[in-house]
Amino acid sequence: MSDDPTQYSRKGAVGVIAIDRPPVNGLGHAVREGIHARLQEALSDPEVLAIVIHGGGRMFSAGADIKEFGSELAFTPPTLSEVIDAIEGAGKPVVAAIHGVAAGGGCELALGCHYRIAGIDARLGLPEVTLGIIPGAGGTQRLPRLVGVPAALDLIVQGKLNPAPKAHEIGLVDELFEGEPAAAGVLYAKKLITAGGGPRRTRDQNERVEAARGKDEIFAQYRKETARRARGLEAPLAAIDSIENATNLPFEEGMKAERVIFDRLLASEQSQAMRHAFFAEREVAKIPDIPRDTPTREVKKAGVIGCGTMGQGIAMAFANAGIPVRVLEVDQEALDAGLEKIEKTYDSSLAKGRISQEDRDLLVSTIAGTLDYADMADADLVVEAVFEDMGLKKKVFARLDEVCRAGAILATNTSTLDVDEIAAATGRPGDVLGLHFFSPAHVMRLLEIVRGDQTAKDVVATALALAQQLKKTGVVVGVCEGFVGNRMLLAYLREAYFVLEEGALPQEVDKAICDFGFPMGPFTMLDMAGLGVGYLIRKHQAARRPAGERYSDIEDRIVEMDRLGQKTGAGWYRYEKGDRTPIPDPEIEAMIVETSAKLGIERRTFSDAEIIERCLYPLVNEGAKLLDEGIAIRAGDIDVVWLHGYGFPRHKGGPMFWADTMGVRTIYDKLVELQAEHGDLLAPAELLEELAEQGKGFADL
Ligand code: T1G
Ligand code: NAD
């Protein structure tokens, strides 16, 4: 075995197998082969009375090597199930010593061992459903035998990693340890030998599955909740089926059934989409001209200018990451109002039991208010979040340029404005970039990192590191109006408005988009975000709109009726007091119908498929333009922006991945058709045309 990422050593009567395949000890073919061979070595060594398996580097194992999926190697013997069966059937006790993470196949490997010990800060779980599959090497059959059906359902169907103390509590782990896994494993194995502890096959421990045999109500109830929570996802429901099999079928039959389900899901579009999302999320941090080891600047103190909707959330994002932050406002009244809202938000988290009183007090004390720019002098990074007005933002940046220390990073949270023009208001454009948070900023995971023409590489690298610190997904984008997310959003909304003028109603469009997999449709989303920001942006754009270009003013008229959405109890829909359920409003429907008449448009019905085409194809088309212009580095980055910032369904992989599943040719042809009918706003992007003609997709870029 030339490429053997496993090592074997003996510590007295204990044989030690170490997995050493950075970065995450993925159980690719070479690793499986190595473990299998080392196991035979230990089993055939008469001196060895017990065996320990542990991982090298930062974890036990992240499971099957996802990169091998779709290649022959994934199923070249020994398969993972064969390796696990060999361990389980061993005549000597085998101990899994887990540190860092044991996920998926890594956890299944441990389930096949006779004993499991885990580092106090380790995490264990079977997150396969997050990849659109189910555990495929016995996880759905062995886990319920160890922890019982309810705990197994929670772990597998929700796909979360459990902290080791919890894993110990439910019986997944036999003992917790501190320190090195190899040493802890050997110590435990020696105790076993002394105590005469022998092999203990998980497959034989049937008590806990028998306890749930025939209790269909457990599974029926879980299916009901899961169908609601994981709307449209195949894997979570399939996992319930497989766990139910564990209670009703003999082990081997349950294993066979698990394999059938696994293979079906592995080939599914949903799983391909979710695996794409997994790797796309990891690719976003790789910037072609900025090496991963580029030194970053320290961000230990932060500042925020403006404590409105975004300023409050941004300040809380810093505080939640343990970074002390000062917020500056125009006057005491505005400052007090902003700080009060922050306290209220933490108080509601306290009331919901999400944080303790102590945490609440600490977080609130991490945020301080000021009216004095001098208090920004020692900040390492300042984020501006004042009104969306270029003149005002330039004034703020000029002031920050005067007071902030050399080397401080100055960021703007603008949604649409030109970051280079803002940077030019300072004498240090290399230290300026956009940090585009999404509302609510302390919750939404996406952070668009807007790289200006002169933004220094270490500033971009620092922003990427900061995104991780704030538990956000940072995506680097170039400067253009609306950057990646909002620019595509505008194309999507534009067509949604036009579809209303041509015959659909808000609730029909929202239903089609919801059924597609979004958490909500455009009109419910607009009412939730507030119609004010969009109105200002459209007013701002009006001056530059080409004469004669089609424009729908329905939403402007709604805003001018002081209907700003949920916060005013009415927008596209109306809302009962204290209730966020959108209620179709005849007044708005009448306004839409009257608009069609005024425009001379004969209204018609729209199928859900037509609504999807009309709203999502232009969104993809705008994505293609953004790739062409180099505003987005990769198609996968655009997918990550939409998955984390706009609720694009993960089981569709993101707009660009979805476009490939639809076929770029299909989308191109449809856009050509729509352009002929509705005008050049729907003209296909050059890149889309190129790919269509070459029979390629965005994945080929
Ligand atoms: N296979 C291949 N590559 C993987 C991988 C895996 N399982 N897990 C991580 N990587 C790569 C990742 O792309 C990145 O690469 C690097 O490792 C560091 O990852 C039969 C079939 C373990 C919690 O779902 O959740 O087992 O970008 O940045 O933040 O039932 O990685 O550096 O080139 O995420 O410290 C089930 C997936 C597989 C766990 C660590 N396993 N991994 O997080 O590092 S299916 C999972 C994670 C399975 C069996 C089935 C996380 C992590 P690069 P990272 P991290
Ligand atoms: P907002 O109106 O809620 O808050 C702006 C705050 O800035 C107000 O509290 C105001 O008092 C303060 N302010 C104004 N002039 C100031 C000055 N000279 N010095 C200090 N403070 C000043 O607006 P918002 O929604 O928080 O938006 C802020 C910025 O974030 C805008 O650029 C907007 O485009 C952008 N943004 C908004 C959203 C969103 O969903 N609301 C999302 C992303 C980005």
C-alpha cells in the first residue's frame, strides 16, 4: 500500500491504529484499506489484547471522503461497511478514542468499535442529511441500539453534531477524557484488559430498539414534525424510515434496507445540490490573488457609526463574538433609542432562555455609546451604517479618516452605493472596503465583503477572518450597484412586479416561490424587510433609468400610501395586530388590476412554472453578468450569497447550480423568448449565450 495514511504501533498489550489524512481524516479508499490492514495486523499479533483507533491532527474523522463520491474509489473494497464489520467482529476489544469531531462515517466507525471514549470538547454526530443522504455504513441501525430511538431520531434526522458530554449522557460514548486521544485510548484499553472486558458488538444490543418495536406513533409523530420543519427535503424523512427499520427488522436486513435508501439518495438531485453547497461554502474563502496565509490585522476593538436597524445588529454581531464595540449617533436621543433596542433584543433572548442573565449583562456591557468621533481613535475596525446617502457617507468617512489610527480598517455597510467613491473621501483608500451585512445583522449569516479597486489584500484577508469570528459566511465581491445579492434581487423583484401587471396576484407569486423551496415569496419578504429601503433605492435609480424602459410603480404607490409592510400593519398584504400572517388585501388587488387596465395589459393566469421561469431565470441571468464582469469570482460564490442571504433552497444548491440542473440552454432559449415578448431587460447575458452554445454550464467555468 504505497499511499498509507494509517500508522500502527503497540503500547504494551495495546495495538494502536492512527488515522492520519489531513485535513479531516476523510475515510477515502486509502484510509479504509489502511485501517483494515492495520486491524488484521493487531488481531494477528498474540501480544495484543486490545486495540485503539484514533485520529491524527485536529479530529477523529469527518466521515466518508465526500470528494470521492461519484468516483469508483468510493465503493472500491474494502468499503466502509466492510471495515466496520471487521472491527465489530474482531475477537479483541476495539476502543475508539475520539477528539475534535467524529462525523458521519467517522461516527459510524466508532459505532462499530466495542467501546467509545471522547475528549471533553469533542463533537459527534451523523450529519449526512445535511448532504441530502442518510448514514450509509450502519449509522441508522447501530445508533438506535446504543442511544434508543428518540435520541437517534434527533441526532440523525436533524443532522447536528452533539457535544461529547451530551453524547456521553445519551450512551453514545462510554467515557470522557482530557488530553491526547492516543494516550487516553491506551489507558482505557489497559483498564479493559485488567477488568477482563471483551468485544461488545453493537449489532447485538437490541434492547433499546425492541423497546420501540411496533410503536408506529413515535415515527408517525416525528414524520409529521419533520415534514413541516424540513419542507421539501427527502433525506430527513428517509432517515426516519431507516431508523424504523432498525426496530422492526433483523440487523442485517436493516443494513440492506439502509444501503438501498442511501444509494437512491446519493444519486438524487437534492444530494448533488447539497454537496455542491458544502464545497461552495468552503471555496468562498479562497481568493485567487490572496494567499490563505496572508497576514491579517487584529480586530480587538470595533466601532459602528449609526445605531439604526443595521447599526444595532452589527454592534450585536461584534458583541456576540466578544469584540468590544462603540456605537456613535448624531444625537443623544438617537443613541439612547438605538441602545435601548439592543437591550430589548437581548432581553427577549434572555426571556426565551437562549442566554443567561450573566451573558445578557456581559453582552450589553460590551456595547458602549458615544457622540464623540474621538472615541473611534483606537478602533481597529469601524463600520459605517448611516442613511443610504452618498454625501452623508463621504462626510462620515472623511471624519473617520481624521480620527482613526493608522492601520484601522474603515468599512461601509452601504447596500448599493459606490465603495470606491466613498473610499476616495479618505486619504487611505487601501484601508476601505464594504462590509455588507444583511438584516437582522446579528442573525443573518451572509456578509458580502466588497473589495474596492484599492482595497489592500491584507484588508480583504482580515475581513474574511473577521467573518469567521462573527460566525458569518464572508463572500468577496467587486464594486457595482447592489453588489451580487441585491443586484440579482432587483432583477428578480422587477419581474415579479411585471408578473403582477400581467395577471398574477401577490399571493400567487409567493405561493409558487414558496413551493419552489424559498421560506417566503418576494412580496411577503418585502413586507418583512420593510418597503422603505427599496423605495429610496428606486428613487435614487430613477434619474439613471433609460427613457422608455419598462418600470412598475405599484410598490412606490403602496409606500406613498404609508404602507411600509409588517411594521405599519400593511404593505403588499395587511396584517392583524401582533400577527405576521400576510392577508391578501382587496385594495391592493384592485390597484394591481387597475394598473393593468391603465397599461392596456390584458390580464392572464400564470402557472407556477411560468412564475418560476419569469422570476428566477432573470436572477440567474444577472448572475451570469456578474461573473462576466468579474464582480463575483465563482458561480459557487453566487450560490453561497443566495443560500445564506436570501433563503434560496439548499436542496437546489443555489441559483447557478440550479441553472445547470435546468440546463443553461433551456434558460437561454426561454430568455430569448421572453425578450422578444417583454423587451431587452430580459436579454440573455453574453456568458449565458456562450455556455448555451457550447452546451456547457456554470460548473464548467
Ligand atoms: N470529505 C471530504 N472533504 C472534507 C470532508 C469530508 N467528509 N469534511 C471536510 N472536508 C474538507 C473541506 O472541504 C475543507 O477543504 C477541509 O476539509 C476543512 O473543512 C457512509 C457517506 C468536520 C465539522 O457531513 O462538517 O460519511 O476547503 O473548513 O470548519 O454515512 O468539515 O480546506 O480544501 O469544514 O473545522 C459526512 C462534513 C460525510 C461532515 C470540520 N460527514 N464536514 O469543520 O473545517 S458523508 C459530514 C464538516 C458520510 C457515511 C456517509 C466539517 C467539520 P478545503 P472545514 P471545519
Ligand atoms: P436606519 O435609518 O435604520 O439607521 C440609520 C441611522 O444612522 C439612524 O439611526 C441615524 O440617526 C444615523 N445617522 C444618520 N446620520 C448620521 C451621522 N452623521 N452620524 C451618525 N449617525 C447618523 O437605516 P438602516 O436600515 O440601518 O441602514 C443603514 C445603512 O445600511 C444604509 O446604507 C443601508 O442601505 C444599509 N443596509 C440596510 C439594510 C436593511 O435591510 N435595512 C441591509 C443592508 C444594508
